[in-house]
Amino acid sequence: SGEWVALVGESGSGKTTLLRCFNALVVPESGSVTVGGERVVELDPIALRRRIGYVPQDGGLLPHWRVTDNAALVPRLCGASEPRRAAEEALMAVGLDPATFGARWPAELSGGQRQRVAIARALAAAPGCILLDEPFGALDAITRGELHALMRQLRGQLPLTAILVTHDLREAILLADRIAVMRSGGIEQIATPNDMLAAPANAYVANLLARSGVPS
């Protein structure tokens, strides 16, 4: 609880598949997945997804809904008494003034602004956990840096648990308490950034660190 964990690894290593096990978008053939101490297979998947924030790589905004309506989606589905107010507060938290951006269509936003709306939508219902599936991968370096700073700011303000899927080891080191290096559906090492840099578990992890250009 309250920890941020990054899943890193090459394409096809199983990062997104594992992430989607936590909100029942993928049902594993064996093993056990628990969220908040409850077994996912015993939960209603719709209710589960409404209590876990989810930010996909493309943002997943509804193009025919305006920004505030997109951000209010989950509070409205959860039966919140004031979904619009919750959406506006979440938009403010991600640096988008509802008075300026609330009535815009997603197509009128930049890529970084769309991802901010997607993050606001994930936060608007005050979830205890958020899942981030390469949410910054398609952005330019400057915008990505701005959103990294935003996530660090939000982390200081909100009691959130987060799982971040990323190809970028530098991003993982910047944002996560622990990093899980995945390969072929398994975890090669899970450790704090400092521990992983100081003592890679095996040659694969050491090579991944070297190729990322992260100084040891």
C-alpha cells in the first residue's frame, strides 16, 4: 500500500499482461491475484475496474465526449453525488483548468494534455490504486518530462499505490520505489532502484541496465 512499482522489460516479456491481471482484463490460467486482500476471481470485474484507476498508453478518451465529461466518467458510473465536481478537481490536480479545458474535445488537445485528462479520469473517483500502461511512451521528451514531474507531485499529494509499465528504465528509476525486471513472463529481479543498480541479479538484468545507459 502506497508503493509505486515499475514493470520493465523487452516487448513481449509480459508486462502489460501482468498489469491487466490486476483489473481482470486478463484472467490467468493458474496462480492467484489479490487486490486489497481480495481474490480477483471472486470479485465482480466491473466493480473492480471502477475502484482501480487505469491509464492506457493512448489515453483511451472518448472522442465524442468533452474533457470534463471524460474525467467524470468513473465517478458517474460509481454513483458519486457530484461527478462533475470530482472531475473538475481532478483536472485541476493534473494542471488543466476546467474553465479553459473542460469544454474542449479530445481532438483539440495536445498529446500531453490528453494524457493529463486520462490521468484525471483515473484519479477522479479517488481510487486506492492506479495502473499505468506505458502512459508516456508516445510523448516527446519535453512533454514526457513534464508528466514525470506531475506524477511525482501527485504522489506527494495523494495516498496512491501504483503499478507502472514502461520500457524506459530511467523512467522507472525516477518514479518507482521498486522495479520488477520481466522476461518471458517471469520476474528476473525485483528490487529498489539503488539495490538493482548496485547488484543486478543476473547477466540479463546487468545487460538491460547497461543498454539503458543508466549509470551504475
